Amino acid sequence: MKIGIIGAGNIGGNLTRRLTKLGHEVSVANSRGPQTLTALAQETGATPVTVAEAARGAELVVVTIPLKNVPDLPSGLFDGAAEGFVVLDTGNYYPQQRDGRIDAIEDGGLTESRWTEQHIGHPVIKAFNGTYAQDILDKPLPKGDPQRLALPVAGDDDAAKKTVRDLIDELGFDTVDAGGIDESWRQQPDTPVYGLRGSVAEVTKALAEASQERPATFRA
């Protein structure tokens, strides 16, 4: 699959490492420009590009940047993407630590990923937002292994969700359908599933136990 990754931090960098190793064609971009991605490109064989070029021809676009920077993504970002492309959102809202107050999330009741959808103009599938970046490298296991970790995946488009779930399976993890994007609060920061290293059964239980009330530590 042709994959564009926007954001080369811990999650974006490690997804680049794993996906290229699996044989996918990966382009990777960050806010500082492709010249800063030379080492990652040499290590992985990924193609460093500008953010504006990251989705060109891509069947899957991974947006893995600070939430506050989502509105700064260039207009027309997806104009050159492949037909039927899927957007994977790994983002989280950290108002006190990083992002500042976002009224539509705080007062309007939008989930983080619904807010992202509105800004980028395309539906998203939410996954990897509560995953430890190092686990992407260290924790993959074959399908059927009883120790295999599971990741929650939320999204409104069943076909797009299947694309992401199949890719996560290829990466060495099980998945749990976490519902639609309006239900993705169940995997936002400080919920039981956030940061959980668990099985399908444990992730399913944690999603069910989530409270929709945003804790004070994750409010501006």
C-alpha cells in the first residue's frame, strides 16, 4: 500500500519503521521540512516529502501531529490522494500540557477526532492514540498468540475501518471495534483503555467502563 505519514515524532517515526519493513511504500513529512528527515529516510527507505506532498497518491494518510497544529495543515492536502483513500488519526487533546483550550471540544462536546475531521474535511479512523510508541517496535506478535495486544479502533466508515484494522493486524496487533467517531471519547486520554496493554477482552471491557465526563486534568 502507498502510505503518507504526516508527523515524524515517536508514533509517526515508528510507524514509518514498521510499515517500510513490511514492504509498504511510505512517504513521511514533518513541519520542519524533508531535509530534517534524512536520517529516518536512510534508516527506513521512506521518502521524505513536504506536508503538502504527503498525501499524493496515498491510499492511507496517517495524521500524527499535535492537535493544535491540525488547523495549520495546508488546504487541498488530499487533492492528489488515491481514490477511496483512508485517513488514520492518532491525535489526542492535551489542553494543559500542549494544545491550549479548544472551545469546540470543551464546550461543544465534539470528540477530538470529530474536531479533526471538521478541520481536514475528510472522515478519519482513530487508532494508536493510546499506544506506547515503543510498543509498535517491541510488542508485535503473530495472530492467535495469547499474549498479543489489542488496539481500539473507532470510525464511521466500515470499509475504511477494515483497512486500518487489517493493517494493524499486519503490524502484529489485534483490534477492537470501538464504535463510531462520536463514541471515540471512550479511548481519549485518561480513559481506562488509554495506555492499556491488554487483550481483546481487556480492551473491550475498558471501553465499556469509560466515562464521557472529561477529567479535570484534561480540561483547559
